[in-house]
Amino acid sequence: MRKYISYALGTFGHDAFYNTLSIYFMMFLTSQLFTNSGDEKMVGIVTTMVVVIRVGEIMFDPMIGGIVDNTNTRWGKFRPWIMIGSVVAAIGLVFLFSDYFGLAWNSPIFYLVLVAITFLMIDVFYSFSDIALWSMLPAVSLDNRTRTKFGTASRIGSTLGAQIVIVIITPAILLFSHLISKVPYGQQTRAGWTGYVLIVALLCVGGALITCLNLKEEHNLIRANVKHTTVSDIFRAIGRNKQLLWTAASYFLFAFSYVVTNSLLMYYFTYRLGNAAAYTWVGVITCILGVISVGLFPTLETLIHRKAIYIGGIVFMLIGYVIFLFAGQSLGLVLLAVSFYFFPYPLIFLATLMTITDSVEYGQLVNGVRNESVTLSVRPLIDKLAGAASNGIVGIVAVVAGMTGNAKPADITAAGVTQFNLFMFYIPIVLLVLAALLFYFKVDLTEAKHQKIVAELQKRLKRERTLKEADSEIN
């Protein structure tokens, strides 16, 4: 239980960090930093830089996985990178959510250079931490049930971490704005945002430390089947793993759909409903539903298995979209839509995570070599790619729809509403349907098939070890 809780605390801080960076950085830019007429150019430049940096860095994620796979220290291969990556990324996050001591206005070019450097540093070191943290899952056990327990614990932590920021972000920003900037309670300032981000940075580093102190990787015959990973080995390990590739393709469509809608949700409450304070209820609801959802995963996996969880979850999300489209200005219907939309998300994530985790052994059977971090790097790669694309879209949609600065719901034109709905609802709906079809027809790495793969690997490696021992005796 201590190990499960430690893993959960690590993913708690980890996802609080990720949601803050992916969802709220553009909100900070458009609502606090660049709010004057003519600032749209700076928003556009920063948005472009973020997308270019994230997409460029993402291409190196498999290589980062290779570096983690090649790591061999007294603390194992994962824990050093979890700790180093979390500390450096957390420091960068605090700087990113600031005006860089006034440089945003006094020296815009210097500000842009510093933002680019900071974002690149955050992305690289967060990638090391992210890949190492989730790569521990296939290393803690070969048993499906034990992996499911660790996966469930980690997802409870990450769900709470991701959603707690929704609960605390508005109250925390208002409180710190009042305490630091001395403004009346109810007003937001840049200093208030920085205070909130400091909390997230501490959660990220503290969770990583607890995980590293209490969780170690398991050593066994199958995990010993490794060798030094070269660049060609990295792409061979991914390219030959068909189940990994099909799962990744489906998950990308799903993740992109989810992140775009989730990133625009705060805009929806602020500029469509005109009730930004009610956004806190989204965090409360999704925290409660997230824990219930994740808690159901082990039972559902036993009863209906992962494929049905994945497809059924997408059906639930589509119902949520339909309710959204008919909600109008009704806060109750909007929160009901949020409930239907979010409830299956942790289940779909876990179904994907466990399938990718099992594809480690599938790839080992196909390639003859075990690549844990390289294989598990694909899921964070997809999340970040979806987040990068989302950052670009959200910035553009906010400007085009007129949802910047102190705009009110009445200021949003009919054309702006149409463009907003296109990206928040209609495009994501199409992507979700495509994701479900891909997973249904192409992913066949079931729990039973994984058990057979593990049994086959054990037989093969025992046979190879016996032959080597016989050869050594003869020589």
C-alpha cells in the first residue's frame, strides 16, 4: 500500500504540473499579460513558438526513452531522471508564468528569447521525468493484476492532480492576488498567478521525491533481456511494434480531441456563460468522478476487458458533447455535460496505458530485446503532441472569437460563437469517432494474449540461458 500511495503522489504532482502548463498558460497570456489592443501580435508569436518548440522537442522523446533505458545507477534507471526532471521543470514553470521582471513590455524581443529558452528547458526535463515515471509501470511487475493495481493507483493520483488545479486555480489566484498585490479580493493579478504556480511547482517536486524514496523496480529474467539502445534500436523497437503503433494512433485522436475541449472549457465559462467562478465546480465534479471512475477500472477490466472500456468510454463522451450543444446558458446542463464528458476519461487513459505497458512484452517477443522506456515514451509523446497542437489552436481561437482581456459574453459575435463551437465541439466529436473505430478494428493485444506472450518469453529465455550454461560447461 505504501508503494501504491507513493506512486499516486508522484503522478499527482506530475499531472498538476502538466495541466497547469498545457491548459492555463495561454489563459495567463491572453487574460493577464497581453490584454491591450495591439498585443495580439505578441500572443501570436508566443503561441507559434510554443507549438514549434513542443513539436520539435517531441520528436526527441523516443531518444529520451533510449537514454533512460541505457541508464544504470545505484538508484536504478528511473528514479534519477524523475527527480532531476521534476526539479528543473518546476523552476522553469515559475518563470514562465511571470512577466520576467517587466521584460514582456520593456524588452519584448529579450522576453521572447527567454520564453523560448524556458519552454524548451521545461519540455526537455519534464519529458525525462514523465517518461521515467510512467516507464516504471512495466518494471514493477510482470503480472497483469499487479500492474493494474499500480496503474490504478497512479491514475487516481494523476486524476486528482489534474483536476485539483481546476478546483484551486481561481480561489488560489484571487487569494494570492489579494495578499501579494493588495487588490480587493475578487480581482486577478499576474502576481496572483505566480503564487498559484509556486504551489504547483512544490507539489510536482514533493510528489517526485516521495515516489523516488519508496518505489523500486523489480529484477527478473525477462527484464534482464536488455542491451545498450542505439538510435536505430529506438526506431526499430517502435516501428516493429504494430500493436503499439495502432494504439498510439487511436490514442492521439482521442487525446487531441480531449485536450482541445478541456483547454477551451475555461473560456466557455468565462466568455459564453459569463460565470468564471463556476469553473471551480468543474474541478469538484471531475475530482469526485475521477476517483470513482479509476476505482472501477480493475473490476471493469475483469468483467468486460479493455477494448469495451475504451469504446464504451468514448460513447459516454459523445453523449456529453450532445448535452453541451443543447445546454445554452444553463449552468446545470453544462455541469451535467462535463460529468458525462469527463467520467470515462480516466478509464480510457488506463485502458490505453495498460495496453501500451503490455506492448513492452509484445515488442520484446517481436524484436528479441526489451525496451521499457522507449515503448512507454510513446504515450507521453502523444499527450505532449496533443497539448502542443491544442496550445496553438486555443491561442488562435481566443483571438479570432474575441475571447481576450475583459471581453464580456455579450461582446462575442455570432461568427465568434460559431468558430468557437467548431473547435470545442464539432471537430473533437469527429476525432473521437475515428479513435473508437481504430481501436476496435486494429488493437488486439488483449489481457489473455499478453499472458501468452509472457509465458512464451519465459520459455524462450530459459531455453537460451540453459544453452548458454551448457556451452560454458563444454568450454
